[in-house]
Amino acid sequence: MYEFISENAERSTLNAQSSTLNSALDVERWALDVRSQIVRSPENFAAFRRSLVRWHRDHGRDLPWRRTRDPYAILVSEFMLQQTQVATVIPYYNKWLRRFPDLALLANASENEVLRAWQGLGYYARARNLRVAAKTIMLRYGGKFPRAIDQMRQLSGIGKYTAHAVASFAFNQSVPIVEANTARVLTRLFNLRESTDSNTGRKKLWQHAASLLPKSDAATFNSALLDLGALICVARKPKCDVCPVKAFCLAKNPAALPVRKARPQTKQLVEVHALIVRSGRILLEQSRHRWRGMWILPPLQPDFLEQPNFRRPVYESVFPFTHHLVTLSVYRRPAPKRIAPGQQWFGSIEEIAMPSPHRRAIDALLDADFSVQHEQHESSGNGS
Ligand code: SF4
């Protein structure tokens, strides 16, 4: 168990005794020793929690998923918040709960409906997992959301953090949470030097998070820790001068924490797709890979660009995808005599699930009245 030390108290003790030490290294070692020795009193935990929760009462974020204890709604928010900023999530969350207000409605929806509602948030596996989890809860638990963490963790897409977040925010169970914001705060509070990507680093973070947790009202405490990471203990320039728990913080160089493995370099990718329009309908293909289940412009073979007479693309855009920057190039192509398996003609794309880069491409091309041009082009027999 650790405790925190007031910075001022530590400084005065250091001033009084460091004169007996021989070198800067001695002083450094001794200071660390003092810290770890003083780290034993539970009152400091209580003082830390009080400072944090008091600050949160006045400055915490008012987020829509904090106004409910419905575990389903909280689960939706947690899935959406993975890899996505709060400001982006809020309108999606509100719209989602109007469209699928409970587990039963989500469990009965088609995959296309669910992906369509998720469209624009990216990382579509989250939407598929959410639907599968809803189906499992309906079948296995008669629609009653399980309270036990090990039961939650058997549901599709629910890992340790998500299960703990639902247990804490919906059921007020006294369990710790560690995600990007809280991990950053904890590494700084405890001056952790281990990489947060390593097993040891992760294990320590969960231990520290557990050590700070109050026995009651863990939901408020965990929300406060999240907000501290989001508003004060931010990644690049932590606002230590206004931090409510500065007196308890052991970080010497907070901006250098947390330590992480180097990120893989961004790779460039070019993806080539066809725009094929006939009689006011567009040909699309159901993706089996990155956007599984969603409709995309039919992919062209990689050797298409090596053909001598291909024309310029009618549309190009660049979008990020994990560690890639993908250039989407769209070429107009004539309608095939027979469409391939997984392909279908659509008169309207309004109700179908499409990844945003492909929907934007089609919107831009159809805005340019491309279908008319293309059909004229086709009828002139020049379909390169
Ligand atoms: Fe983060 Fe600075 Fe507060 Fe420490 S004092 S918790 S580094 S903001």
C-alpha cells in the first residue's frame, strides 16, 4: 500500500536533512526513500479522495451517460468511447438510445440497421459486438443485465475495463477502472516508470487504482479520476498549477509520463474502387474484410493501375485507419454483364450501412451528377 506525501512537508524534511548527504545522487535516493517510508498512512488516501471529489463536485463534466444508472446505456457509452473522443460520442449516444432504447430492441435489430446507426464512429467491430452482447443478455439472462463482472466479461467485446466501468457506474460496485485518462493520472501520481504497454506496467496501474478506491461511492470517485485526466492531468501540458491533488503527486517530470513503447510508423496505402452506375442505380459490394457487413464501392484488382490506358480517378480522398493513411481512388467503370457474388444494385443508399469514406465519395460523385455523365459516357462506348 502506498500513501501520498504533501509536497511542502517533504520539501522541509529534505531541506533539514539533505545537508548531511554527500552528493546529488544521495539526496535523490534519500528523497525516494523518504517518500516510500511515508507512504503508509491511510489518512493520506482519505485526504486525496476528499480533494479529488471536492474538485469534481465543482468542475466535473456533465455527460449524458452520467445521468443514468441503466447498465445498457452505460455499456453503449463505454463501447462508443473506446478510441473515440467524448465530443464525437455525445450526439451518437443520444441518437443511438432514441433508435435502440433498450437491450431487446437492439437484440432484434438487423446487423445492417446497427451498422447504419454506428456509421461515422468507425471501428465497427464495436457495433457488431454490442448487438451480439445484447442478444446474449436476452437469451442467457432473460434481458436482465448481469451484475457479476465475470459474467459481463463473457459477453462479446467486454474486457476488464468495460466490465469494471459498468459495475462501477451502473451498480456502484467498488471496483477500480484503468483506461487512457486514468492510466495517465496514475502513472504521474505514483511516478511509474514502467511502460503502460507492458504486462508489469498494466498490473501496477490496476493495483494503484485499487489502492486509491473508496469502499463506498466508487462511481463518483472513478468519474472524478476520469475527469482529472481529461481536464487537468492532460497528455501534453498537465495543468499542475491548478491540480486539486498536486500535494499528493510524486511525478517529477509529468509531461514525460506515461512511458510507452514507440508507436509503429504510419504506412501509406492506396485502395482502388469502381463507380459503376446503370439506370440510376449504383453497384455496391458487401465487405468481408475491414468493414465486414457494410456496403462499399466494388474494389478493383490491385493490378488495375498497371493497365496502360486507365483514366484519372473521378474521386480521391485520404482517410486514417489505425496506423495507416489510406488513399481512396475511385475510377468509373462500365457495368459488368454479370455481377459478382456479394454485389448488389441499389437505387438509394440512404438506409444501408456504408463506411464514411465510401459514403462521402458517392455523395460527392452523385452531387456532381456523375450518374448522368457516366451513362452518357457508357452509351458512347468509351468505357475505359
Ligand atoms: Fe497530473 Fe500534475 Fe496533478 Fe500530478 S500534479 S496529477 S502530474 S496534473
